[in-house]
Amino acid sequence: MTPTILITRPEPSGAAFAKQLEKVIGPASKIVLSPVLQIEPCGTLPDLAAVRQLVFSSRHGVEAFARHSNRRDIPAYAVGEATAKAGRDIGLSVTACGGDARQMMKRILADALPGPFLHVRGEYTTGDLARDLTLAGIETYEAVIYRQRAVGLTDQAKECLQQRTPVILPLFSPRSARLALSGVLVKAPLFVAAISENVAQEIPLAIAQDVVVADEPTTIGMLDVVQGLFDAAKRLEGGNTAK
């Protein structure tokens, strides 16, 4: 049987990733969408008059900024190319960084542009970019203008995990990893694609057939891992060793 790919990213990111997977693997791939996070607006932006640079660590931050402000004249940094594209699509001038917060901070420090900076983010984030940049000499503030509300897996997603058909689970954040597998009985051979080591560490060793970390923390890196795991899962179905 064809392995199932279970996508737990919040919308619209989940549907966009599914479309990209169909191009890579083919339209016959079985994809189930079950977001474990729902993006909701919250908070407000501060006065932007003094802000010299914006910082976005996700496309959700870009989308929330667009709802809150018509300003498009402030240049921005984005964690990766997908977030940068979202910024350019709304009319911002954006510099794409390497794909994670560490590489973004490294690029910002190397450019050494004058502040103040404003990090537009959600309630949950990894690390404290504003604090770290400020301590490094670049005055940075933050605005929390969206929240990531936890949502349970759909019945269809739970059923997939309880069957014997292999399931490929791409995971893009440590919190998503915890939510996707919390309190769920997993009987299916589970193949996890993790965008980073931090995400991989959230996967219980006994629950997964294999956990593979993307070579780079980007959509392209994740597509490559999922394609490789898809082929491995098909070999498992054919009676061969998956690893």
C-alpha cells in the first residue's frame, strides 16, 4: 500500500507543503492534512516611526504584520526564503537568511545595520532573538501579534497512525512534534522528517521506525527528506529493510 504522509503544519503552510510534495512524489501520494496549531491574531504593533528594520521568523509573522499595518517602506530580515517571499509578496524589501534563527542572527550581526529592530513573532518561539541581538549591540524590540493555538489531531489522522500502513510525518517545530504525538497510540511504522535536531529530540526513540534530520532547515531540505523516507517506507511495505 502507498505510505501516508501526515502533515501537521498550520494552514496555509500545510496545504502549500502538500502541493509541493505532490510535485516531488506524484499526485498518487496519499496526503492527510491535520494541523496541530491554529494561527490566530492577537496583540498590536507598537509605533513604527523609529523602527529601522523588521525581523520575521515565520511567514505567519509576515501575514500578521500585513493585517496590522500598511507600512511597506521598512526593510526586513526573514528567517528563510519562504518567509522572505511572503514578505516580498506584500511589498516589503526582504533579506532572506539561512533558514534558522541562529543563521539569521549571524547575518544581522554581519550586516551591522543601525537599529532599532523589531522582531514580529508569535506567542511561542525558540530562543529570544530580541534579547540576543540587543545583548550583541543591536537594539531590538519584539511584538507578539499572533498566537499558535494547539489543536488535536483529526480522527482521520489518528486512524492513519493506528493502522499498519507506513506513515511519514514531517515536523517543523519542537512544539508541533510534541503536540502531534502526545497521547496518540502509534501502531503504524512511523518515519519522521525533522527540520532540525531540536525537533528530532522530541521524538521518542521507541515510537519511530526512522528519524531523519534535514540537511538544511528549509522547505527544500524537508522535501528531500520526505522523498527519501517515502521510498524507504515503500521498501518496508515490499518486505525489505527500510534502513
